Amino acid sequence: MTNPGWGGAANEGTPPQPRCVRHPDRPTALSCNRCGRPACPECLREAAVGYQCVDCVAAGQRDVRQVRNVAGAVTTQQRAMPLVTYILMAANVGIFLITAAQSRSIMQNQAGSTLFADWALFPPAVVDGQLVRVIGSGFLHFGLIHLAVNMFALWIIGRDTELVLGRARYACVYFASILGGSAAVMLFQLHAVTAGASGAVFGLMGAQAVILLRLRRSPAPVISVIAINVIISITIPGISLWGHLGGLVAGAAATAAVLYAPQLLGAGNNREKAVTVGWVCLGAVVLVPLAVIAVRTLQLRASFGY
């Protein structure tokens, strides 16, 4: 008769020791409190009562309802980092560095930069078919100070807005704001050359005002900042007032579509339906500046004799 170890022979009349379900080569006297299956110490996790195997822990986590905010975005630790805001900032800075390298100047980067010349918003060029200017102009800046001001504003405003709306909807609101600014310039500043993320930043200001209203908090601080910036846009020459106002309206409208449309259309009590309705309404808002740009382009082509 032998004295068994972990893998040795058992005494006569003693049943064999159970094996871990995940590691069949490991005998164990332990088991999961939830499913009752044998498990080795490596496969067990401490629970509220006793220990559970890693499979039951994972299943329990899936069953836990995710916490969502007022916009329906999941609020988890992984999503705490405003990734889209940082990507947008990196894109703006990267494009600025390209224009600065082409022009060999960080203060006069628009002079001599082919990228700047190809992407700056100039309505007659858009009418000529250069549609990239409608979006591309939102990533160009006139000099280092212009870039720094807009990126600081995006960093301050964008992070909180992204965490409330969620990454995908936040990105849509951002680009809807750029489109809104471009549409307003196409309508009211026909012969102006405009560029900058200011329209998108104004759109995020409008988004924050709508978010505060939805949370039943006072939007007065954000509205005060918007008013100050509008006054600056009016009083200082060379600033695209219509680009700012167009972005502001588009950003606020896109956010309202996400936060208010599901309740107004009776989908507020069904989360999945509310998310779908919000996306549909957000898409409809994005289509408005696109339609304005398309109609304006056709109108100008007719007047230019194209």
C-alpha cells in the first residue's frame, strides 16, 4: 500500500479526488459555491459568500446591468478616458505641423502650404467640386496661437461632453458642428477663406448647454461663455462669425436630437428603442447642413454659369 501525494495512488476504498474542471491534471478538494464544480485555488475568486470559479465570476459580470448616463452612454472605468477628444486634438496638431513644415513657418503656416491651399474653406472652390474643404477646413489653423486657443477649448469642453454623449455620438456631434459651420459660410460668406476648429468648438459649447438643460442644471455659465465669444467674433476683424454660429446651432441641434428626441417621440422608457431613435434623429440633423451645402452649391453653379 502506498501513501498517495497529489498524483499518487489512492488508499484502498478511498474514492479518487476530484479534478479541477479547467486544469484536469490538478486534484482539488475545493469547489465553486455557485455552480458546485471542482476548482483549484488558481481558478477560484473570493465572492460575497465563499468562493466562485472564474467562469461564474465572468457570467455574473455579464448579468450585471451596465450603468448608463442621461445620453445612454455606458459609464465604466474603461470609458473614463476621453479618447475621441485626444484623437481629434492629435489630428489638428498633426495637420498643423504638416502645414508648418510645408510653409516653413509656425506663425504663417498658411503661406506656401499646399495642404492649407487645398483644404481651406472657399465657397467658389467647393462649387468647383472640391468638397474636401467642407470638412478639411475644420482641421486647419492660421498660426500657432489660433491652434493653441482652439485646442485648449477643445480639451476643456470636449472631455466632459464626450463622457456624457459617448464616443460615437460625440464624434458625430463634432463633425455635425463642422458641417454646420461650413454650411453657414457657404450661405453668408461666399468670398471668405475660413479655417479652424472654432466651429466645432462652438458646437460643443452648444452641446454642453443642451446637456445642462437635460440634467436640469443652469446653463448660464456656458451661455455666458458663448455670448462672450460671439461678441469677440463680431468685434474682431477676420473672425468667421457665421462659421461659429453655424457650428453652434448644429452642435446644439445634434445633441438635442440625442437627449430629447427619444422622450418626445415616446421611446424614453425603452432603452434600446431610445438609442435607435436618438441615432436616427442625430442622422437627420447631420443631413440638414449637408443638404444646405448641396443646394447652395447647385445654386451657385447655376449663377456662375457652370
